[in-house]
Amino acid sequence: MITLKEALQLSKDELNKFTNNLKTKIDENKELNAYIDVKYVGEGIPIAIKDNIQVKDWSVTSASKILQGYIAPYNATVINKLLDAGLSPFGRTNMDEFAMGSTTETSYYGKTLNPINPEHVPGGSSGGSAAAVGAGLAIAALGSDTGGSIRQPAAYCGIVGMKPTYGRVSRYGLGAYASSLDQIGPMTQNVEDAAILYDIISGSDEKDSTNAMMDDKVVPNLNAARKLTIAVLPQYIENASDAIKEAYAKAIQALKSQGHTIVEKEMMDAKYDISAYYITATAEATTNLGRYDGVRYGNKVEGKNLEETYFKTRSEGFGDEVKRRILLGNFVLSSGYYEAYYVKAQKTRHIIKDEYAKIFQDVDLILSPVAPTVAPKFGELSSPMQMYLSDIYTISVNLAGLPALSLPIMKNSDGIPVGLQFIAKAYDEQTLFDGSLSLENAVAYKA
Ligand code: GLN
């Protein structure tokens, strides 16, 4: 597959030819179920779009039954930015329903397969985007990351996935899951393409009140030769699987060989991250999903009166995982439990933020696992709790609002990719990409 950088050099004719071939290739790989729908909306470089990002006049469903038939009335800001740069939305990719999940199994459209080995999950919730890029069915894709949904599927499928600093990329036109955590980001074949796509989609937007209104770019200053100080976390990774530990050791060696300085740091037990995240995310999701009532959006199941219409629409429209989160979110926000759960989670969130700030006084980047294991096989995660625990290394980054990039390091003995992530200071995407380029060069991962 050509890279985004190469695609930017193609003539119109070459691009049309390429895009037609791509459509054929997608048809030949239907069983992967990476795309929900393929439609070329412009004449630009085709980019795959997660099904929770609005493209005007195109169906957008967040892979939920409740949004079947809903047509986007306007473009998300990131889509306008793509179009302005000569890129074009090409297909909507499969995802966990409302981005809630870690395997893309909760989609109304059925599961997506991992392109490296179809017995394994592609990760989630941006599993369709990761599978499309990993299978050579997309040059690049957009995903969204609330608690790891770009970085984790990227790691599971052997590609690069980047979550920008909170506020860097406009959320206008993104189907909201947890508004204080959500960010759209690039999913690409390599680090340089991620930087290119990040530059295109990031920047100021009046339509998003949480936008950082910053327009600095990383590509003009990309520099893999910078010597950085990088924190590693020996204790924090103790519960990760052997393959993750092996990749971690390999990455440290590679970074040393590039002349970076490695220092050992510690983080508090990540079990607190899980609690703080699942309380915060479900509380916000409960509020955000309140708007799907059968009156204003998508599917409606008529009842005898308005209350019954709400009840039937939501009972039939939402899947089990989404319902579980709505129940949990209402519980932690309810008057008797608000202080005990929600307020405590916000305090924990501050502690996590402070902890990162303290580490970043001494270092430029932190090297961390993305997930505690490689992509599990379908059916291996037997309970919701087990699934939530697999987010242990990604969610603190969202709680602290930091940028992070996941990149492939090696394959395990079964040929399954192992990815790791770099985490940077807020708004320091430059250092994130510089360090990631250096690591990518040093490990020389072969897809
Ligand atoms: N797996 C996490 C969750 O289910 C993260 C999802 C995401 O980042 N959208 O909440």
C-alpha cells in the first residue's frame, strides 16, 4: 500500500486508478468487515473514517441500531479540514457501539477480524479503522480515542495510532462518548504519515468550546535526530505479558542505540485509573446518550405514549454494553452515590494528572505498554470486567489529557504484533513525533 506521503504526490488520474483498485480490494476482503460502507465523497486521497464522525449527507451510526437511518446534516470539522487539504472521506469503518469496547465486537454490524490473524480481535473501539489500514485496505484512517480506542487497535493490528492532546483536534461533528476524554486522531502505516494527518486535522475551531485554538504544525520541524530523555517504568509494567515485556526491553535497547537517555520512574498502581476512568466515562456517556430518545435522531419504536416510546426505542436501540454503561453512569451520578464515586473519581483524575506532571519535570517522553497483552482471540475476554482491565495502560493518558502515540515494535512467536506507546507533555506533539520517528527507525518493524 502506498503511504499518505506518496499519495500526496499522485496526479488526479493516478489517484482515480488507485481508488478504483482499492474498491476492488475491499470487495475481495469483505470477510474482514473493516468497512460498514464504502463511498467516495470527493476527488481527493481516500481516507477511511470511523462511523462516529459525521460526513455531510452520509449515514453516521456509531455502529448502533438506534442510529440506523440517520443522515449527517453537516461535516465534522476534521472532515472539512481533510477536504481542504485534498483528502476525501472514503468509507465508514466499523467500531464498537458508541465507541464503548475494546474489541469491535459490540458493533451492530457484527465483529471486525484482525487482518494479521482472523482468530484474534482487531482491538477497539476503532477496530475497523485499524483493520483497514493493517490489511492494506486504506492509506490511512481517522479514529477516536476516549480511553485507548486509537492506540490499542493500532497496537493489535501492527499500525501507528496517535491520540492528540485534549483540545488539539476539534470534536465538532464527533459522536460524543465522554466529552472530557474524547479526541479524534490519525491511524496510519507509519509515524511520518501520522504526523502529516495530525497536522491536517488539528488546529483551531470556534465550533468546539474545548478547542485549544492552537495552529502550530509538527511536520516542518520533524527531527528524529534529537536526543531525548525518556522515562521507563519497570514496576508499572510488571503485570504485562512476556511478549509486552520483551518488546519493552527491545525498545529500551533501540532507544539507547539512538543516543537517548533512559531514566527509571514509577507510576501509581494503574488499578485506580480503571476506577476513575469507568466512573468518569460512564457518567458522561449517560448524559451524552440521553439525546437518543427516538424523537430527534434515527430509529424510533412507537409506544402508547411518549414515555413508552422512549422506553421501547432505547430498549431496542441500544446494545447490552451500552445499556450497562448507562446504568453504571446513572448510578455514579445518583444523589446518594455522587460524592462516593463521581467526586472521588475526579479527585483521582487530578492525582493522575499531577503524577504525570511530576515525571515530566525530568523527562521528555514516557515509554509505556499500550495493552497488557497482544490482541486476544475472540472469546478470550470472558467478562466485561476483564475487558475493562485490558484498558489499564491507555486510560490515564485520556484522564490527564495528554498526547500519546502507539507504534509496532515486534511480533510475538505466533506472528501477532506487539505495540508500545510514547506519552508526551500536553501540547508537546513535536517531541512525541520526533521520539516516535527515532524509535520507529531503530526497531525497523516489518509488517
Ligand atoms: N475501551 C475503552 C472503553 O470501552 C475505551 C474506548 C474508547 O477509547 N473509545 O471505554
